[in-house]
Amino acid sequence: MFALTVKRIGRPSHHAVLPIMEAEERFVLPRPLRRVTRFLISLCSGRIYIPVHTGTVSALAFLGATGLYGMSLGGHTEAVAQATTTAAGFAIEDVKVSGNSETSEIEILQLIGLDGTTSLVALDVDAARRKIAHLPWVENVEVRKIYPKTIEVKLKERQAYAIWQHGQELSLIEKNGSVIAPLRDNKFSALPLVVGRDAETAAALLDEAFSKWPDVKARVKAYVWISGRRWDLHMDNGVVVKLPEDGIDQALATLSKFDKEHQLLERDIAAVDLRLADRTAIQLTPEAAIRRQTAVTERTKELKKAGQNI
């Protein structure tokens, strides 16, 4: 019989006391590095499982992030987005414009920047709205996307009230006096013409002042603002009617009455002065003044001759 004797070799007791000098000399890692060290040891020992394609995915993610960063630095992000979404079937093919009477659709398309490959997804509608709003006739604009391939542009345009002549320039203005755009053609020839400095702001009161006298208004060719205080009316036959600073309604009533009863505006006169409320002054044309003087002279001769024959 043989007896098997096994000597058990165990781990040193946790309670073993190190010599004082050895304990003092042992290096201890800072607390933040301990976790990192333990993780690296576990990773190297195979106790942490890493999926098979983790490296590939990480590499692709790194390359993608690098590419995006490069596009951002180079300013190519928008171009790449345009090309990608256009290829996906979001290229703009239709632009619906409504509310435009004076604004050209071509101008709108140019401001939006459509070139046949513009993507609806990448289009900045706020930027497009701001650009269109700067067009001279546009008062308000709404731009919206209709997927997959349409843009809708709704305009509200400014309304021309009169033509303003300042110096040699002719401009279309709103009722509040704001200038819309230079006058380019005869399309707006039916609008009233106001002339002079600050006439564009004073013109807002013309509608109210002439509302009761349409017969007079119909014959006015131009309203000339004099010294920032009153109007001169240049009639269609060349007669100038001088209105007062105040009491315009009474002056127009007098003018309308004289014209109906005596065909005043059809006579050979140059001007009608209504600036004084208690009197009306009539200025003849030079030709009419000569004829009148000739007639007075002839009449005087006749009277003298008749007196001599008595």
C-alpha cells in the first residue's frame, strides 16, 4: 500500500503584513487611471466580448465623420446635399407663382436659383423669401414646398396710386407716398401726375379733396405742389387753376359753378386764381389779351368819332 500525500500550496493570506519599507515604496495608480487599467487588462485577457464587425463599422464611421468635417470646412455641404436629394427624386420640376401682376416669373426663378438640378429638400425657403421680398413691387411673399417636386410662391403686390415727377425723374408711388419703381412705359398713364418736392406725400389727400367734384378732377392733367403749401391744377386744355392753402372745397365749388354756367374753362384764358375766397381773378392768354386790347382801342375810337359827330 502506498500513501499519497499532497501538499497544498495556497495563496498568501490577505492579512499578511508587508514590511513597512515595502508598503511605503509600492506605487499606487491615481483613481481615474485604475478603471482604465482594469478595462485594458480585461480587454487583453479576453474577458470583454467585441462584435466581429466593430472595427469595420468604426472605420466607416470615422471616415464618414472626416468626410463631413472636410465638406463643412470646404463649403461643399450644400452641394453634396443637393446632389444626393436630387438623385433621390426630389429635383424641383414645377414652380407655381400667383398674385403677380407686375413682377416677372423669370425674376422669381432667378432669385430662387433654379437650374434644373435644384433639390426641394435642400432649398432654403427663408432665404428665397427674403430675396423675393426685395423686388420693388412685392409687398408680401409666401414660399412653401409641396413634396416631392413643387414650389408655391404667393405674392401680394403694392398698388400704384400716382405718378410723381421730381426733377426729370418719373416714379410710381403708393398712396402713402412710398416710391415703388421708376416709370418705364405708358401702362400707368391714367394715374394722376403729381409734381414737385414733397408732392408724393401730399398726394394722399387728393382723393378726398376731389371726391365731390369729379367733373373738375376728370380734366386735371397734373397736380403741382407749390412751396409745400398748396396745389396748382394744370387742366387738359392748358389752363392753370390756382387753389388756396385752405378752403379747397369752396374753391372747387366756385370753379365748377363758373364752368357750368359760363364755360369758363373753354374760354381763351391762361389761369384762374382762386386763392382768395372773396374774389376770382382771370388771366387771359397773350393772344386773348392782344385781341381784347385791340377791341378796346377800336371801341374807344368809335366812341370818340361818335362824340365828334354830335
